[in-house]
Amino acid sequence: MSAAPERTDGALPYVPAREKVAALRGAAAGCRGCPLYEDATQTVSGAGPGHRFLW
């Protein structure tokens, strides 16, 4: 297992290039872009159609 990246000044470096829900879930789990991760134990994704435009 590789070490987590150092915290940055924003989440942009953690946003995946591919606009897929699975990629976003993985990115959210490893994100260190803000202090929210410091006390978090898990990420929780919403529900809905997987084919929606994400951004």
C-alpha cells in the first residue's frame, strides 16, 4: 500500500480525469484536500443513476 499524498490547498489534485462515479468514490476516499479527512473514518457516496453528467 502506498503512502497517502500530503495535504494540499484544495481538492483539485484529487479529482480524477475520468468522469465516472467509481473513480470519484475512490478519489473521495483518498482525498486530503481539506481538513475534513483528519477525523473521518469513511466516505459516503450518494445514490442515483450512474449515467448522470457529474460536472
